[in-house]
Amino acid sequence: MKVAVVGAGLAGLAAACELTDLGHHGVVCARRPWAGGKTYSFLDRETGESVDNGQHVFMGCTTAYTGFLARLGTLALTKRQRRLRVPVFDAQGRRSDITAVALPGGLHLAGSFLRYRHLALADKLRAARLLAAVTRMPAAARDTLDGVAFGEWLRLHGQSESSIRALWDLVLVPTLNARADEVSAAAALFVLQEGFLKSAESGALGIPTVGLSALHVEPALAYVAARGGGVRLGCTVTRLQAEGEKVSSVVSSGGAEPFDAVVCAVPHRQVAALLPEQVAGASPFAELATIPAAPIVNVHVWFDRSVTALPFAAFAEGDLQWLFNRSRLEGRQGDGQHVVVSLSAAERWMALDKGALERHFVAALRTAFPEARQAQVRRCVVLKEPEATFVPAPGIRRPGARTPLANLYLAGAYTATGWPATMESAVRSGLAAARTLHSDSCRRAPAEATSGR
């Protein structure tokens, strides 16, 4: 089958790779002159370094994404922990590491949690009891909490406001791009169970040592092209034409072109604009606009000297959330250092201009790291993604891959993968769309052949 993959983000790339392996002719259409969606990199004109449009990490539990990298042959271009270890700082600069050890699930974090300095003893005891209960909670019970806000659920279980800020949001903000009061308890508990409590290895971090375009964008495009697929960059798809209950053609800047099927892998708020009006107003397309989205801001700072030996760090208090030492992670030697401040759920920072953000976060870095106080800033780049991810708010409905149009399929981290808005969810959605399309085509083929006779 000739299949258009509209959108060249991670979901679209995963779908296209899977389609080619399943024997279909996938054609990737990217609106911009480059692919990658919200997970790409570019060459900074002043430093000559590859800069990601957003800092991304993966975990030991994200098996679809690591499998995708293995398929592309680029998994070795990452640094992966054997078990989770993260240094966490408070506003006074005190460090307390979260470290998993080789013990059964539920016990592997117990020691570092008991030593965790950023919670009062009473809060720590209440949190420990709740974490033990979460570890034992069946998935069916967890999923009944989809309509309940996690913050509300935490308070009902005795968690204080300080523990929500210093512990629960420490985990949720970078993984769900939202705070406890904004997400469903089911989504938050899934992250805790699957990513942190399941095993000593599930939470282990993986971090790219090259730009995202070199890690998975360019290799995916090459993978598709080498297997007979098509890649069209700078191809703006304006609408999908339908006849009856099927998409008949894809209209782009190059005109209308017939396709046997379409995988729509654009952001969820852009899907309806591609569809005929009578279709766009129907379920599930009409509901997509109601799924909230949240921004992410990344502040890249190049200092004239080393300011920290840590490859990365998290912050339980203050405005800093996560710091990534790109110079160390990428193995670059020299007298300077490139660090990235990554800010999720970043609504409060969106209105500030580059100068204001640079002043604020350089000052925060100098407070957190004494070595930065004498360092001079050589360059600063601020990247804002206004709708970086969907927010798993209480009660939202995430669609599956199939749609009311028989040959139109959805792919995107927002679809019903069961995972939060991560690279893992994006890859899972692309694989699901491709496999569902293939299954449907195999099922329809005998019937169409029979009717043709």
C-alpha cells in the first residue's frame, strides 16, 4: 500500500519505519525543511555545536524507544545508567541523592529515601507509607482514578503541601510536564509504578550524547529511504480530501495526490484543520482540541570555564528544575562548559524575553554552583516550545489509532498508548498506527478480492 505519513516527528518517523518493514510504501511529509517535530537538533551558528530544541531523556522502562534506537543502530550514542542515581539539591544547595540499589521492586529506593534530606521526618514517614501502598496497587484500581486530580488524591492520603512540592512534583513535572493538581491520579500513579517503583532498573536514565537529529531523526529518514519509502521535506499538507468514509487524497503545496491510507502524526490541536468540516466536528477529532497542552523552556548557557562536574542534577526547590551538563555528556574537552536548564510546566516563563530569562537563570546557577560565580557567560540561547506536550488532565479522552475514516490512522504521544507525553509514547503510537493499518489492510484484502470477482 502507498501510505502518506503526515508529520515527521518521532511518532511519524516510527510509523514510517514500521510501515516499510511491513512491506508498505510509506511517504513521510514534513512541513518544515527538516524533520523531527519537537525532538530535533540544529547547529548553533556561534558555537558550532549541535543544540537540541528541547532536552530529552529516556528511562530503563521505555523499551519501545530504546528498541527504536536499536533498530536504527544508534543506541550506542547514548549514556545509560544501570540503575537510577540522581543528585537533588534544595534552595540552600544541600545535596541528597536518589539512588536505586539491587533489591526487589519497592525496596530498591528505600535506603536513599530514608536518607533524603529535603523532606521533614513526618512528611517522609507519610510519603513512605503511601509509596508502599502505591507499589501494591493493582492497575485496575489505579485506572479508576482517571477522573481524580493527583493533588487531591495526595491530600486525601495525608500528604502535606511541602511534600507535594519537594517530592511528588519533583517526579511529576519532568515526566508529565504538569504539577500534581493538573494531572489525573491514574497518570501520575502509572509514572510512579512503571518508572520508579517497578524495579531497580526501570528508572535508570538514558541521555543522548549527540543531537537528537543525529540520534533518531536522520537515521530514521535514511532507514525509510533505504527500504523504498519516500521522504518529502518542506511539504506542507493543507488538507485530507475524503470520499465517503475514506481519505481519497492528500493535498499539499505540490497539489492533490491519491494514497491508499494516511497516518496523521501532527500535533493533536492541528488534526482537525486538515479534515473536511463534517468530519472534523465528529468524535474523536472534535475532542482533540479540548486536550490541554503545556510549554517547556530550555535555557542553554555557555560559560568560559567549568561550573560543575555533575553530568546532570535535579532541584527540589527554587526555580531551577533540571540541569544537564552537555559538555560532559557529549565528552567535549575545553576551557568552557555548555549547560542546559530545562524547565517543564513552564507557563510562568513564557512571557519573559531572552534577556530576562538569561539574567534570572544565570543568577540561579551562580547560587547553586559556587564555581559559576566567577564564570563569564559566552553565549546564551533560549528555546521555548509553547505546546510541547499534552497534559494528562483528569478525565481527558485519548483516541486510539483508528478513526471513523476507514483508511485514516492517528499517531502521536497524545493517543491512547497508556504512557505520558514522552518519546516512549510517541514511538508506541507510531508503531500502533502502522501495525493497525497493516492488520486492517490484511483483513480487507480478501474481502475486496472476493467482491472484485
